[in-house]
Amino acid sequence: MRAEIVSVGDELLKGQRVNTNAAFMAAALAGIGVPVGRIVTCSDGEEEMASVFAESLERADIVLVTGGLGPTRDDRTKKAVQQLLGRGLELSEEAFANLAARLGQRGVELSGSLRDQAMVIEGSHVIANTRGSAAGMILCCPERFQNHYLVLMPGVPSEMKAMMELTVLPWFAALSDTVIRHTPIKTVGIGETTLAEMIVDIEDALPGGTTLAYLPHAAGVTLMISTLGREQEVVERDNRTVVDAIARRAGKFIYATSEVSLEATIGAMLATRGLTVAVAESCTGGLVASRLTDVPGSSSYFLQGFVVYSNQAKERSLGVPKETIERFGAVSEEVARAMAVGCLEKSGADFALSTTGIAGPAGGSLEKPVGMLCLAIAKKTSGVLLSKTLFMHADRELNKFRFSEAVLRELWECLQQD
């Protein structure tokens, strides 16, 4: 079975909303062995929706649609499907009872427009909405579309996710005869081109049903190894064979082979060893501390953060010598080292990280351009372990993120060697 996803809404086409629904659905469908062949976004126009739905139904066994089921005038998905399939509407007693109960708990009177949320297309299998008002539907389409399935769900992410997990996935899992295994290989400190050259022979000899995708992003490169087949054991074996081969070749750049972030990987390493960390940040403005504390349980290893944006703050809070700043400048490895040492002394942590740089768009010079980062790491038992100067080439927001990634990457490498 193959699926396509159609996301309805002018707000998606205008860039007013980010389409997170499609990513969730594609990943969820992969988990039951249903690959997604195409993701389409279309406007709220009935004619266009009907055309897109028809095109997708001719290709895919399952077409999942989100959006356009609400009570306002721009919610036209049901009308488009009626037009396409030539079916009327009927009241779902189950959906109506659910809606009445939900509104009753909130003291809201059931108006005509809200009652319409319980109207479904004739012949639908109703998908209960446990998070909102609009009912979802699973429709088996006529022979014109080879009895393919059309699934209609609201565009509100929480409502769609609940419908997928409680109804849609179990429904189609029973019909799927394929198995899919996706394994991410997350790397740091290596570019896409270099990585591709390193594993070219592995990529040339992939087992049947296995593909390799390069997913470069702001922080590095993730490889996605995907294997599709009918036998669970064979799929798992082939997928693992490729992952293991790449790990042997590029292991020093790989921090995870699962959906885990770099900061979570670092956190697990610190927690396992009973170590703690503190940070002193200038150019990253607290982003390193934020990323480290995004991980549940980080209170066991994250002690403290200093955001010392001004020179005075560096001197006052961390004891960075004024003469060091005057001689080398605030953006220098000398200041980064002094910040790390001061952070170590003030916090009592096992490791201290520091960042000072020029995020932009202004503030740079020929000697110290925008995108310049100086970082340092100090350890309680060893003093300053390292300091580095790096150069990024992006806008302010992306530079800050890459600065934070760089210092976390260096900490990960230190922990690898510790």
C-alpha cells in the first residue's frame, strides 16, 4: 500500500503556517509499513481540492487530507469531496453525541454551525474527534478510484494526531502487508560532500529495498537509511547491515543512530558518568543553556548559566580581567578561556563552556568579521581543555544556532575522549 498526503489551506500556501501535520503523518504511516509517495498542499477552493483529491486517488491506495473541516466559510473540504464522489451528507449520531457532550461540559450552546460538524459524507466510517468538534471520516471510494481510501481529518495538529493514533493507524495497519524500517544516522563535524565521498562504496552496494538519503540541516548532516520489504526479519537485517557499515567508516562523526538530539546525547553521557556542566555565554545569549535544559532530567547535570553580553558583565560576573579584554578584544580565544575558567570557579561544575563572537549583521571588521566565534571548554580537574576560533556565514539567528552547535559538538568530542 502507498499513501499520499494532501494538506488543505491558503494559510499554508501563503507561509502563514508551517505544515507540521504532513511530517507527523508520513512518519506515523511509515511505522505501519505504508510509504508516502507524495505530499501536496492546495488552496481552499472546491474545484482545486476536488482535482487534487482525484489525482491522488488514482495513484495512491490511501489519500489522507487535513484541513477544511471547520465551521467557517473557508472550510470547504466536505463540499469538494461531495462534488468528487457525488454523495450527500448525513448526521452521525455518534459524532453529534460527542460534540454535544463536549460543548455541554463547557456550557456552550449547540448552534447550527457547530451541529454541522457532526454531518459526515454518506458511507463514511466516522473518526471520533476526542480533541475538538469536527468529525473525521474514512471513505472507500468507488471503482473509478479502484476502491482506494480517502481519509479526512481536521487541520488542528492535536485533533489530527489523536485521530491518527486512535483510529487511522490501527485501521490501515490491519491492511498493510509491508514493513518499513527507518534509521537515522546523526553526524557532527563533517560536511555532506565529504561524508558522501567517505561512504560511496557502501551507497553503491545497498541491499534491495534499501535507500539512503542525505538530510543536511543547519547543524550538520543526518543520513536516513530506509528499508522496505515484506519480511520483518529481512528488513531489520538489511537496514542494520548498512547502518553498521557506515558506523564503522564514519564512526568518529556519528553521535546517534536514533531520533535523539546532540544535547540529549551529551546529557545522557554526563548523567551516566555523574558529571555536571555550566555555561558562560556572550554571543549565544543563553541558547546553549536553553538547549541543554530542553532535555528532560537535565537538572541532574546542568548547574548554572551566565549570560555576560557586555564587557562589564564578563568582568563582574566571571572575573575576566579587564586588561585581557582591552588587549585581545572581547571576541578572542583569550577572553573565551577566561570566561570558561571563571564559569568553572563560580559554578563548581565539572565542565564549563564559553562562547564569545559576532552574530551580526553589524559589529564585524576585517580582522574579526561577522560570523566569528571563539569558544572554550574547561574541566575542573584539568583546567582549560581547548579553545578555538571558527567562522560561520549566515544571518544572525542561524549564526547563533551554529555557534551553540559548535560548542556542544566540542563538548561531545571531549566526553568521547574522557
